[in-house]
Amino acid sequence: MVNPFTLTLQASDALGIQNAYLFLLLAFTTGPVFLLLGFLRDPTMLFSLKRAKNAAFSGMWKHISGPIDERYARFKAPLLKEASGVVLDLGSGLGPNLKYFDASKITRLILVEPNPGMHEGLRASARKAGFAKDQFEIVPCGAEERAKVEELTGLGKGSVDCVVSVLALCGIPDSRHVIAALYEYIKPGGRFIYFEHVASKDSATRKQQEFMTPYWRSLFNGCCLNRPTDQFILECYPWSEKQTYTCDFETQKCLDVKSYGWARKPRTTGSTTGRDTTGLSYADVVKES
Ligand SMILES: C[S@@+](CC[C@H](N)C(=O)[O-])C[C@H]1O[C@@H](n2cnc3c(N)ncnc32)[C@H](O)[C@@H]1O
């Protein structure tokens, strides 16, 4: 069967229409169907809005994940193959990115994914990507639930070699606090690798993102089009090196313009005074959470 989301991407490219508009329309029309399918599979969802939303999103994401992955594969592959050691992958979804990792370089893969509807697919993707059963683990809670993440994984300051976030920080509540915690988890010399859609630097496009975000967020599991995640990562903290890129076929006029790259934590510890664009320091962000 032809995937409607693949067709949507092809149609938007051919017609020169922003794919965000067509995705919004498609999600609006198919969302209730995925919700209904979720209820039919498990009628007790009627009593939990959160579970119903999770089921609807994982049902829809099974169709979207593949086409999105294919579109950005050539940008993600070289980026993610650099991950090594203890790796924390944020919002792993169905695990389309795990195949880009070099499993032989990763000693422990921590997959933070709160939606149980993703877990079966995620486990299958990890095995398919060459990860042994005892090499990876799924952490079934939100990344913002820091105490729970630490209890389940034993993670603490300076315990992770590499944090990876692909299209995840756009939908995580209070993502700045999560980034602050992630920075702490990274070992000196470790890396933060990201591939995210971000707030546009074009003011007219940014206004459209602001307008569309409430609708987008309700259909795509809290995802915000207007979040400057790249700035939150790159400008908030003291990194010793950073590289940032955009996809060659996207401009700042694109409503879901991507930014991707990596940043390395200084090898010497104790440097925690970076300031972000709003003037908040690392310590302030942590204090707030
Ligand atoms: C847009 S999907 C991206 C999935 C995957 N990274 C990919 O590239 O296909 C965002 C994922 O983040 C997960 N997510 C949502 N809230 C989260 C949270 N608070 N903490 C961690 N992950 C979260 C969602 O369940 C979903 O699987």
C-alpha cells in the first residue's frame, strides 16, 4: 500500500507547497482514525487521555517515521555514526536512527522513550541495527522526569559519552531544563549530537510558525514548530567545539526548517557558565528546574 505521508512529501516537492501545511491537513484528517483504532484495540483508553494520545501518535508515527527518515538519511547517517561509548538517545520513537549508529563503537545504548506504543518497534529496530539484548535498554518515561531516569539507569553527572536527539526536543515539555540535565550527564570531552526542526530565522516564516504551533502541537504530540532548540543547545552552554549545518534543500522560509550538528563539552571540568540568548546561565536554568 502506498504510504500517504510519502505521497504528501512528493506532492509538496512537486507543487512547491510547504510540506508542513500538507502534513497538518493529513494529520487532521487521519488523526481521528488512529485514535479510533487505538480505542478498538484497547477500550480502557477511554479513561486516560494520555494513553489515547500516545496510541494515536504511535499509530500515526508508524506511517510518518519511514518517509521522514528517508528524506533526511544522507544528513543523519554521517552525524550519527560518530556516536560512541555510553549513548543516550532521546525520544527514540520507532528507532529509525539506530541503523546509522555503529553498534561496535557503542558500549551501552539508553533509549528514552515514554510512549509504550513505540517500544515493540524500537526493540526490533535495535536488534536489526546489530545491538545485542544486553547492549541497549528502553527507559519508559519522559526525559524531564530526571529522578526517574536516574533511578532506572543509574545515570549521573559525567556518565554519558554522547547524547543524541533527533526530532525529539521539539516536543519535550520544558526542553531547556532537559537540555540542562543532558549537559550535566555528558562526560568532559563527550558530545551532544542533534538533528531538530527549529524556529526559523526569517521573521515572516517565524510568525507563521507561531501561528501554526498550537494546531501542530495538538496533532503531533506536543511538537512545537517555533522552538529555537539549536540555540538552546549551542548557545546555552560552554562547548569547546561545535559544528552546525542546514539541509541543502531547505531554506529559512521552510516552516519545519532543520538544524543539525554536534557540540563537544570541554575536556576540562568546572566550566558551567555559558549564557544563552535570553541571558540565563547554565546554573540559572538548573536552579529553575
Ligand atoms: C517526532 S518523534 C521522533 C522519533 C525519532 N527520534 C525519530 O527520529 O523518528 C518524537 C519522539 O519523542 C518522544 N517523546 C515525547 N515526549 C517525550 C519526553 N518527554 N521525553 C522523551 N521522549 C519524548 C515521542 O514519544 C516520540 O517517539
